[in-house]
Amino acid sequence: MRMLTNIAGSHRDQMKSILIISQLDMQKAGNQLLFRTIQGYRKAEYKVIFLTSNPASDPNRANYGELFGPLMDNIFVYRFSPLFRPLAKLLVRLKKNLFISHLIPQKTALADVADTVPFGSNGRDLVLDLLSWISFILGGTLKALWLAEHYKVRVIYGYEIFGAPVASIVTRLLRIPFVTKFQGTVAFPELERGGAWSRIPHHLLALKIPADQVVMENDGTRGKEVLLRLGVPKEKILFWVDGVKKEMYIPQFKKRLLLDKRGLNDDAKIILVASKLKKWKRVDRAIKAMPQAIREIHEAFLVVVGDGEERNNLENLARTLGVDRHVIFVGPIPHDEVKYFLNGCDLFLSLYDHSNLCNPVLEALTCGKCIVTIDDGSTKDLLTDGYNGLFIPKGNLKLELPGAIISLLLNDERRLKIAANAREYAKKHLLSWEERMALEVEKVERNLL
């Protein structure tokens, strides 16, 4: 028995180690890419050391044991407090003080935003963003250095704009290969407007960091184009669409199961939105289409899966428009349960400002749903207007979106044909998460190790 234990211990010691540094964390709902990155390296027999500034007390943090199952055996999680976090907490406590309230950025209600919300920071936001970024670097670098040496890591991932500079500092000191990984970018519209370095300097600096490999997710935000414009060598860029959990599709799903749980009758038509409730994800556009949709289709219901900072504003908007009985806010749910809504809905909407090549759209394709989205160019490699999705011109959303919803819900033949084409496309062209991450691990190993 002792011999077997020694052999097992020896095997663990020989495992390659990877350090992933991020301000993000695994969440109960959303942010699949971070989870899939860690999962992908564990399945490739890596020991994964994860360093994050997200506090263990975060109520939205997922249970790692439930999330990773037996893979948790060689995942080691460390947390640190950014240098200025105590100062940030103090500012929040003092926010009501008249002497400093003008220093704290205020939230803007959805009713007050223009039809297109820019991504750029205002001056006050920029100061706090930069302080937060610098605070993360100062608070995390020494911890990352210790972990890299302690675990003899073979490669370091600087995950997103906070993790990238820390990874760069550590790898320069220890001469370890490193990868920067980005879930997408907000930089393209800022570069197009001009003066981006004055509005998002920390974003651009992180993107420009000379990593040995740069993984940029193709989420429609034109990340590869941004990297090239910032001088990142083309040969260092890995640019792929996210994977998808193909088991989300449930053949012959009984819609009645979803309707019963929501107290809806058999005639109900379900319009689904699934996203974090952030300003730029523009769930308000779907709500604003409901008054006209309900006038034509009395049993139309908008189901909103997800939670976030805009929930109260969106609920108030539904009440103001008199459609609150037809807009159902489900809140955050475990990702494995989203499949029931996707398989049971009649229409899926994605109306983001910045890009609509997002995980929920990939999952809606996988589940064979008729997708209505904005003709912004972000989904052109996946969706064809009228074939496996329907595009609405961005400039005519207010006028055309309600009509498109009504037309598709009243025309079962057309809607189901688009849905069938979506399912067929997904079967042929979308990678599973396992395939997608195996591709990434293989490329990183070949190029760096």
C-alpha cells in the first residue's frame, strides 16, 4: 500500500504545472471560459494553480467541488487582496458623504441611456479603473512569484487585462513562457473613435504586452484586428470561437415542463433572453418590443434568464410599459439548467450593443432555436439572415424588432425551418468545449513547451 502511495505521489510530482492569474472567478452563472480553461488543462493532466483577487465570500462564486468534480484533486486556489482594496471599501462606506460623493461614479438608469451605449469610461471611471488595475498588480505580483517558484510552473496564463501585466512581470523575472488570454475586447470602437489611449490605457497596455502566445476569443468584438493594430505579431495570436456544451440539446423536449413550472398555459409563446443584466447587453430592447408583441399575440412572454446591476432598472421599465405580467425575470440559474429554457423557448433574442457572437447564441444554435439578433457583422461567420437566424438592422431596431417577433411567432413553418437549420449548422460546425480546449492546449504545448 505504501509503495502504491509513493508511486501516486511521484506521478503527481511529475505533472506539469500551470499558473493562471485573474481578477475573475468561477461563477454560479456565466463566465464559462475561465472554468473551461482550467478544466481543459486539468483534463490534459496539468496541475492547475489559480490565483485570483475575487474574495471567497463572493455570494456568486461557484462551488468548485461541484463544478470540477474529480478534477478538483489537482486544482489549487489562492486568493489575495489588491493593495488598495481597503481604500475602495472605505470609499464605498463614505459614498453618502456630501464631500466625496462627487468622486464616486454614479449608475445611469436605462431610461436615460441613448440607443447605443459607448464603452468608453468617463474621467471619474477611468481614475478608479486605473487605481483598481494598479492595485491588482501591486497586490498580486509577489504572491504570483511565490506560487510560480513553489509549484515549479511550466507556463503562466495572464487572464484578461488584470492578469496579463502580473504574468508578464513574473515570467520576465523567472524566465517562464507565458500566455495572455482575453475573452474578447472593448477596444475596437474606442480605437475607431480615436483617442483610445486617453480613455482605456490599461486595456490597451494589457493587450500590447509581448506575450509568447496570445489567445483572443472570437466573440465578434474584432479582437484579432485590435491586436494587429496594436502591433502584436500575427503568428503569436490564437483566435477561435468558444466551444459549446453539445449535451445542452434535448431531443423531443417537452415544452410543457417549462410552461408548468412558470404557471403558463399551452398557448404561451416563449421569447428568451439569457445574459448577465448589464447595460451594454441591452435587454431593455427586448422589453420595449413587448407592448406591440402582446397586442398581436396575447400569450407572448419574455423570459429573462440572468442577473446583474440592471435588474431593478429593467423591472421598472417593464412596469412602466405595462408589460410586467408578460416579462418573467428568472434570475441567475446554474448553467446546467439553462438548457431547459433554451430547449423550451420559441424564439431566442440577442441584442447586445457591442457584439452578439456570445455563448448564449452558440447554445441557442446547438439547441436548434430561431435566433433574432442585430445585423452588426459580429455573427456573420455563423448566422445567415433568413437561413439559421434573422437579422434586424441596428438603425431600425425600434421599428422592426416587434414586427419580426410577431411575424415569426405567427408563422410556425418559417420559424421551425430557421430553427432546424440552426441545429444542423451547430452539428456540423461548432466545437465542443473539450475539442476547443484540446486545440488550445495542443497549440500552447507545441509552441512554448
